Amino acid sequence: MVDVEEGEGWMEEEGMDGRRKSEGGVKYVKEGRELGEEGGKKYWVIWVGVDMKEEGGYYGGVTGCELLIKRRGGGGYK
């Protein structure tokens, strides 16, 4: 997870199961504009795929998506 405003990043192993602590209690909306004019706090969720073969470990891929979380009102969009 990357907090865009604070310039901080951290790892949440629960993220693979869709149970990130940072997303607790968030109900997602279908359109970002449903969060209102002020939107929400911007994060980036980054997934890194790691795998093994005979030669050792390797990065299989990486992807990410923007995440908006509005704590007041409990909405989120990704």
C-alpha cells in the first residue's frame, strides 16, 4: 500500500485475501464521483507476483490500482 499524500508505503500480507486493514469497514461504490466533490484519500495498492523455478526465485509480474477511501461516510472506490 502507498499513501500518496504522506509519501509512505507499507506491506499488508492480508492484501492477497482482500482483508487489508486499511480497507476495513469500507463499502465500495461503482463510480468514483459517488464519493462527492472532495473524493477520498488516495492510496495505491501494488501487487507483486513472486514465483520459483529450478534456478531460484523470480518476479513474475507487478500491477497496481488507485484506491480512494473516504472515511466519513465509509465509501471507497478502486
